[in-house]
Amino acid sequence: MKWILKKIIGSKNERDIKKMRPLVEKINELDESYKSLSDEELQNKTIDFKNRIKNGASLAEIELEAFAVVKNAARRLCGTTVEVCGHDLLWEMIHFDVQLIGGMAIHNGMIAEMATGEGKTLVATLPVYLNALTEKGVHVVTTSDYHSQRDSEWMGHLYKWLGLSVGCLKNMMPPNERREMYLRDITYGTNSEFGFDYLRDNMAYDVEDMVQQKGHNFAIVDEIDSILIDEARTPLIISGPAPYSSTQYSELQPATSKLVKRQRKLCETLLNDAKKLLSQEDYEEASFKLYQVFEGMPKNKQLMNLVEDIEIRKLLEKTKLKMLADTHKEISRELRQELFFTIDEKGHDASLTEKGCTELNPHDPEMYVLPDMLSAMSELDANESLSPDELMNKRKEIQDDFAVRNERIHAVDQLIRAYTIFEKDVDYVVQDNQVVIVDEHTGRLMTGRRWGDGLHQAVEAKENVKIEKETQTLATVTIQNYFRMYEKLSGMTGTAETEADEFHQIYGLDVMVIPTNRPVRRVDLNDQVYKTQREKFRAVVNEIKSAHLRKQPVLVGTVAVETSEVLSKLLKRENIIHNVLNAKNHAREAEIVANAGQPGAVTIATNMAGRGTDIKLGNSVVYLDQEKLNSKEFSLASKVEGKSLQKMLIDNPCGLYVIASERHESRRIDRQLRGRSARQGDPGITRFYVSLEDNLMRLFGSDRISGVMEKLGIKEDEVLEHPMLNNSIEKAQRRVEQQNFMMRKRTLEYDDVMNAQRSEIYDFRSEVLKAENPRSLLMDSIRNCVSAHVIDIQKDNQSKNDFVTWLNSCFPLGISSNEIPFDSPSEDIEEFILKKIENAYLIKAKYEDENSLKNLEKHLILQSIDRHWQEYLRSMDSLRESIGLQAYGQRDPLVEYKREAYNLFMDLMQKIYDEIASSLFRSATSIEAMEEFFKSLSGMRKTTQQSSINPTSAGLNVNLSSADQSNQPQSSGPNRKARRNKKFKKR
Ligand code: ADP
Ligand code: MG
């Protein structure tokens, strides 16, 4: 029904595109009419547009004209050259109609989905130009430094001709240059450059050091899925060394490694037993053993080999299901208790069993067991013999003990994961004595990034390299929340459709699928499904070989660096010359890609996702009649010499052949890889090879697939190929996608809590930084601080005295209890005290240099903010950890988290104000100023008898170094300035 409706009225997307067609006509007409203008007249349009905008014209009003100007300028540039990344490049592009549509979609704040090679780089020039006319800044976000440079130089040719300035951010660029880049009309850079600049700006102590001067007006994100979805899993973090050290990992490593070895041995024995039992046809007993190995060492190679047998695989699957049922709870527990630890591979989690705890420390197995804090606490509460103080201490003891054990257990769990789940050269590489993460999606080395939660330290301990200190977060923001700050956000990519939901929910972004300029002539062949990886690799190599022999270029996509190396070895054995493109030789990328479309080229690439590199075909690679192929009417279904084109493309292989050695976790990344083939109307074919041993199949799809395989009647050593299989594989992928989306969403929900607080703190901070008159902000803070303390005052004397003590310890007021109008309403008390502080401060200010004092005042507030914000980030980290434990109770951890976070934040603000208050009189712009001020105080002391002021006891010189001790205030007689104080004091 839905399908029929779609047929009749077209999808929403098609209708939207249709609506844009008349606009395209309009742009082309305008472009036509601009042809008669001189270069100068056309260039003057930029100034003209800017003026119109200043006079109130909206961007929508000038959109079509502006697009036509850009297109017209592009035409005029044809035949000129521009230097891009050190090479001269001939400009030969004029915007196609579909590119105009893409440009409109982007200007409207949507994601333009355009296939690889459709020229998205050029598409961006349209909305970039239009939006840059407002002079509020346009940021173009790319996936790598290389692309930022390439695109800014390449498209810069056009922008500059039109009279706009273009900047480009580079890694390690000094702040003054960055600032300069942000001040230009258009700024290119990677997401981390933009994001880290934002964080650094919010750590600056001088407005001059802030670089993002124009704020966040409009961002266009290239390869938007790569950035806003794949990279969005890890937040941007600026960190510094943590104040505490962690030596746990190296201490626990020897014991844990031994434990892992023992478990390995144990699993080998279990496997041998299982094999024996299987041969005796004792399936139940065997299935228990297999289950144990699966729980204890899910990545055990022997186990993987064993389950190549479909019967054994099914036996294990069934057992796993059975063990989840209530009836088998006890058995499964017993089975697991025979192991030293268990691993939940899907959840990436490890936990020690009782046996493991004993093995680790036979004398005190309890060392590795978390105490039951809740019952210990309620036991305490029930104990009536304890005084409140004792109770408090006991509670603290319990909490401390819990924390210490928790940390130790956590370290062991992470070490176990490091040994059993994280594989060298797949998940990470060791380089220059450092553990470097390999990005699971792009295969690139993520130098400098670290796994959180101690995992990185655990892997470092495992690899016996230097264990870096735990670091502390100084500033952090998720990619999601960074990009949500932009007034307008949009993007482009070859693959957004499968993630349209997430883009909409998280970013409010809609996807528009833009038709290709020429009909797509890519044939996606059915997946080839094998039972084992060995068979699969053999088939892949054979297929590469035959394509290579008939001189068809092949791009082999792999998921992991390891796979690309295995394939490379196999190809070497067959004497097939090939290039390998992965994290390890990323420097040669441009060169390798330039050759990848040449006849007979074989290129193995670890995940081409999000690379934004375009593989062009060599001259003799398209064997079919090129002219016919290029004609617009020619579609896949049309016939050549009585044969369908589709058939001909398969029979007469031409264009780029993409062979993938595995399906990726998400369909989108598969599509990205396929998209490397058949760009701009070229022919091409793609095919995925799958085995039941692939991670995706093992973890998410095996039972279904084996079900389908059964239905299709698969025999041993056969390859399977059927659309039904493609479907069920995609179902497995959908499950992974869903799971990953939920994870990102969860991360974001947590970050959202902090985000509101971050913006509040950052707003406060930048207000201070930019303030002409920081003193008023300073006094506001003091007011907040005093007001909180005034509210706390109770009727009794004790509380009043506490208040006075506090006052005198912070401020040199020398005030006594009976001076304060305690009986008045609290606003009046507040006002009274504030006046006194303000006056005292005025005196202090007199001794200071006016300009330096302004800086000092700013510094004082900023320092208090930063110190407590960082402390707050740390508390939030541990809050998140502890909140995880509460998930077992009836409460929703997120709600708990929000409540706790709110309390922490209130605390944070109070701490900031308190610190500002207590440092107000403890800092000075120079020793002399401080000294003079002290002198004046001692003068005050002589004249005000009741004064309890004692500068030293109030800690007035805490900010001065010990060398300055000699400058402590002396009770010398009042000098000129102090006399003025007297006057003031009397008033
Ligand atoms: P995408 O980012 O969409 O994969 P690119 O922007 O890298 O594609 O462009 C791919 C190729 O298409 C480039 O070599 C570019 O020169 C070419 N191209 C783009 N637009 C045009 C055009 N309008 N006319 C001619 N060539 C174009
Ligand atoms: Mg691109």
C-alpha cells in the first residue's frame, strides 16, 4: 500500500527536489544574464550584496542571485590554475544543476546526501559564499588537516576572486595565527581544531588569547556522518596530570597476567574435554564445556575453529540461550564459578569469580570483593550506641574502604579486558614505546587519544611500556554539544540516509537525498557467505587475482589493519603487486589513491570511511562504449546489443571493482565503501565477502544466518549467495546501529546535564574575561557569597559568632558581633556588610596600580572558577561511575545523576564565590601595594579599639612567597595614607 502511494505521488524527498527545480532554472537564468558583466562588475556584486544585507535584506532574498554569481565566477575561472597542497591544479568546474540543489539544501540547514565524486567540495561554495556575506563567519569542518588545506586552497581560488577572505586552521598553529584565521570570512578546519579552540578559549586568561572571536554562526560539516556520528562517541577532552597517582596497574599486572594464563590453560582442557565428549555424542556435557570456554575466553581461536562446524555452533547458541533462562540460573552460575573470571564480550566487561579472587590472593580473597555498603550502612544506623560523630567517622570509613576496593577491582577487570579482548595490531599498535589506539572505523592511528577509565593504563601494563599517569579532565565537551552551539548547522556526505533518525533527534537536522548528476551505473552484487574466514580469504584472493589479470582496478576494503596485512601476505604469495593503505602508511595516502584507478591496480585499504578522497579511473579502464555510457538516457536497465547493461557490466568488467573482506558494523560504512566505485556516472561493481566467523556474525547474527543457511540447504565448503542472506546480515547491522545509537544517546543525555552547567560557567567566565569593569562582577560574587552566609545565620549566639569569625577571617573589617544589625531583615545585614567590604576594598585599591588591579581582579575570579570547575568535572566523573551501580535499584540512574549533578553544581557556585571572597584581600599586584595596605590596616587597628583584625591570623599574606615573609605588616605608626583610612573608618 505504502509502496503504491509512493509510486503515485513520489516520496517526500522527490517532491522536495521537484520544488527546487524552478529555483534552479532561475539561478541559471541569472547566471546567463551575468555573462555580459565585466569581471569587475561581477566582483562588485559581493560588495553590493553585503550592503543590501546591512540595509536589512535577508539571505533568502539574495540567495538565487548569490548562487548565480558563484556559478558565473566558477565559469570565468575555467582554464586558470590554482596551487593546491603544493601542486598546480587546473580549475575546470562549473556547478551542475544537482549541485545547485545541494547548495540550497545546505543553506536551508539540511544535510545534502550526495554520492562520492559528485563534487560536494564545490557544492559547499554556494552556501558558504552566501552566508559569509553577513560577515558573521562561516566554518567549514573537514575530516582531516589535509582536507582543510586542500579545500581551503582549492575553493579559496573562487572565494578570493569574489572578494572574500579564507582561512585554514592547522594543528599546532599558534593562537595569534588561529585568531587571524577566525577573523576571515570563511574558516576551514577539522572538528577537533574547532572544538579544542572552543575549550581553550574558555581556559584563557586574556581576551587577546581567545581565538573564536566571531562565535558560532554557521558550520557546514563535510562527511557529516563521520564526524557527528562516528567521532561523536568520544568527547573532546583537554586534560592535565591528575593530582593523584596510580601505580595499581603495574602492581597488579604480574598476578593478573598469571591468572589469564591459568584461565587459558583451563579453557584448553575444557575444549579438549568437549571434543572428546562430542565424539562420544554426549552433547549435553559437551555443550556445558563449550559454554564455559565461551564465557571465559570468547575470542579463543580453537573455540572459533570448533564452531566453524554448524552443528557445534548451533549447540553453543542453544546453550547460551538456555543458560539465560531461570531454570538454568543455578547451573550457569556453577559453570561460571569454575572459571577464574568471566567476560561479557558484547558488553565489553570482565568480572572475577570467587575462584579468581582466591587465586589472586589466597590469604585475603576478600581484597577483590566489593563490600556490601548498603547493609553496612543500615547496620550502623541501627546501632544506637554510637554518637553522631562516631557514626560519621564510621560512615566515612566504610565509604573509604569501598572506594579503595572498588578501584582495585576495577583495575583488575581492566587488566583482564586488556589481555583477553584488546588485540595488538587490531585495536591498538605499539609505537615508540606507546600504546596508540587504532580507530575502529577509519583504521587510522589516533595518536594522543587515550581510552578512558584506566583501560589505557591496563594495556600499557600488558605491553610493558611506560604507564602514563592518569590524567584529569580540565575541560571537555562532546562533539554533539559543540556543534549544537551553532546558530545554523548543516552538512554533506555520501551516506546519511540510514542515520536520518539520529540526525533528526540529536541535531534537528533533516536529510535531503540529492540525485546524482549522471545515472548511477554501479552494480552491487550479492554477498558471498562462507563458513570460515579461511575459505573466505581464499575466495577474496582468487577474485582479486582474476580482476587483476583482466586489468580491472580493485579496491579491497578491510575492517582491521590485521586483515589488510593478512590479505597483503596472501597476495604477495600470488605475486600480485598491490598497495596497502592503512593507519601505518597514511602519509602516502594521496599518492596511493591517485594510482588506485589505474588498470590492474590493487589497493587494500583499511576502511575508507570518511576519507573524502576520490578515486579517479585511468584512461583505459572503461571498456564499454564510453559515449553511450555517458549519455543521460542510459540507465542500468537499458540494453546494449540486446544485453542489459547490468549484465554487460558484470560480464565485461570495467570501472573500479570494490571488494570488501567483511561487512562493517553499520550499513552506512558499507555504503561509503561501495560509493568509492562508479563515481560521476562511471561503471563499477562491488561485492562483500562474509564469513560466519566475522565479528559481526558471531556477535549479532549467527543464529538467524544459520537459520537462513539451513533453509537454503547449505552444505559444507560451499559459498552461499542469496538476497535473503543480504537481508539478514543487514538486520544484524541494524541491531548494532541501534545499540550504538542508544549508547551515543545515553552519553549525550549525561553530557546534556553538564552542558547546561558548562554554558553557565563559560558564560560567566567570558563575561569576566571581557569585562571593562571587572570590579562590579567581583562585588557581585562577594554579594552572592555574603548573602549565602547571612541566610545561614540562626537566632542563637553561636551561629552569630561563627558568622563574625568567618567575616573577619575573609575580610579585614575588624568587626564585632554587636556592630552587626542582627535583628534587621537579612537584606539589610547583607547591605551593611557589603558596604563595609566595599569600602575596605576601595582603600586597598588605592595602593594598587589601576590597570594591574583590573587584571588581578579578573585573574582572581577566573582562577576560582577554573579550579572549582575542574574539581567539579572530577566529581562528575566519579558520580557517573557510582551512579552506574544504582542502576540495580529501582531508580533511573539518569534521574539520580541529574539530581546529584544539580546539588554538586550549587555547591560549585558557592565554592567559587567563597574562594573569590577569601582571596579578595589576599592578593595584590605588588609586594609594595600589599605592604602599604597592611600598614594602613595596622593604623586602623590603633584607632578602632574593638577591632579583632589581625592580618596575619586572617592569612593575609598567603599569596606571597616565603621570601616575602619579611614584608609582613609592622605596627609602625600611621602614615599619610593610613590617616585617610582613619577618616574613612570614622565615617
Ligand atoms: P565528493 O566530495 O562529493 O566525493 P569532490 O568534491 O572530491 O567529491 O569532487 C570529486 C571530483 O569531481 C573532483 O575531481 C572535482 O574536480 C570534480 N567535480 C566536481 N564538481 C564538478 C563540476 N561541476 N564539473 C566538473 N568536475 C567537477
Ligand atoms: Mg568530499
